[in-house]
Amino acid sequence: MTEDQRRAIPFAVRAALASVGMACFLLLLKGFAAWHTGSVAMLGSLADTGLDLLASLVTLYGVKLAAEPADHDHRFGHGKAEALAALFQVMLITASAAGIAWRAVLRFGETTPTRDADFGIGVSVVAILATVVLLIYQRSIIRRTGSVAIMADNMHYQSDVLLNGSVIAALVLDQYFGLHGADPLMGIAIALWLAWGAFRASSNAIDQLMDKEWPEAERARFIEVAARQPGIKGIHDFRTRRSGSHDFAQFHMEVGRDLTIIAAHDIVEGVERALRGAYPKVEVLIHLDPEGHVDTDNPLVEADVTPHWFGKRL
């Protein structure tokens, strides 16, 4: 772990703590509002805030755990703990969405309007304003640290602004236009939103657990930095993966067959310095090969990944 990463950790932890504090405040506020108004949409928003609190706690845990250096039993760090916790969240989100949808369906048969909608609207406005303050603070931390965990939490709270807006719409339609079906409809919409969020969260978690490769554009930019360094004759067997807030990249690098060990090692160190400067948070492992060396007959492993202009540079 670099010195810059160590200095960044406290800021990320502060942002996660602010997220937990905001979720606790909104949970108490919306809990009272849901009980006071009887709104299914408000109940859905309350459930989402409860899940926000869980997500914020997991983010806090993940940020702190991801900051821990690799140990004897976890040589690649502890980043995948975030993905495991995310799968646990997905189960809770799915169960909550099903419960909200069921309550909304039952509400269709009721004719009693929502109680004291003005109070519910006021609570939703306060929730939106408070969430916007948190989003602004989180973005300042993201610019400072580049924390992936805080970035994901920020995206989650952005959806809360939309959810609270839907609660306001449901209460206005129910109270002032007599459209009593609007509240359960919004409740179902929120349940579907939660289910969609659960699907996306599970996909991201599974991708990390299955060591999915970086996006192609990101892979190409990384290799271009390496391939532009002098002395390189080719790059193959390029592999990447992401584990929590940690990125890993490894590849085989070819150099001239007649170079001494010291000269070849100097080239490797030059590549490592260039990559460290461009990607300070990526752990890089380079295997050195003489030019033209073939490790295996697997075409996927041996595919040359150097850019199309590489041959012209030599």
C-alpha cells in the first residue's frame, strides 16, 4: 500500500461514517412519517432507507477492511469481503421489495386516503435536502481519494433522491387529486426499483468474486502505458481483476534475447515506474520472457495485446 493510499483512508472512513449518520437520521424521520401517514410509498421509502443504513454500514466495514494490508493468509488483501457482504444485502433488498409490493397490492382494495399527506410531503422534502448535502460531501471525498466504495454509496444515495420525489408525487396525487390508487402504484414502483437495484448489486458482486476482467477500454489504456516504454518487444497473457477497492494486473513482457539479466531487469523497473505513475492503485506483476518465447499452446493466453502501433515504434 502506498503512502498516498494510507493518507486517503481517513477521508474515506469519514465519508462512510457520514453516510451511516445520515441513514440513521432519515430512518427515524421516515419511520415516524410512515406510521403517521399510513402511506405505502412512504413505507417503501422507509424500507429503502433501512437498506441504505445497511449498505452504509457495509461500506464502512468494506472501506476499513479494504485498507488492511495483505497478511499471511490473504496475500491479495481482503477486498472480496465487500462482494460477499453485497450478496447478503441483495437477499435483504429482494425480501424487502417483495414485502412492499405485497402491501401495495393489499392497499388497492382500500378506499381510505392517506393521512396527513402534508406531513409526509414535508418529510420527503427534508430527506431530499439532507441527501443532497451528503452527496455533495461524498463527491468531495471521491475527488480527493478516488474511493470505489464511497463512489458506489454515492450512486446509491442518488437513487434515494428519485425515490423521495416519487413519494411526494404519490402523496400529492392521493391527497389533492383523490387518486387513491397512486400511493400503492408508487409503492409497487419503489419495490420494482429495489428489485432492479438488487439485480445490479448482485451482478457487480458476482463479477468481483468471479474475477471478471476490466472493461476493454481500461485494459487498452493500461497496456498502452506499458507498451510505450523502451526495450519492450511484446506483451501477452495480460490478465486483470478487481477486488473491492484494489485492482490487480499481470502480464508477460518480452525483451531482446541477447540482453543481460541486469539490463532486462532495468526495463522491467522502467515499466513498473511508468505504470505506478499512471495507475498508483494497481498492483502489477510482470513475468519476463525472451522475445519469441512461447509458454503454452493456448491461443487465449498467448494472444498479443500490444496496440496496433506497437510494431511501427520498434
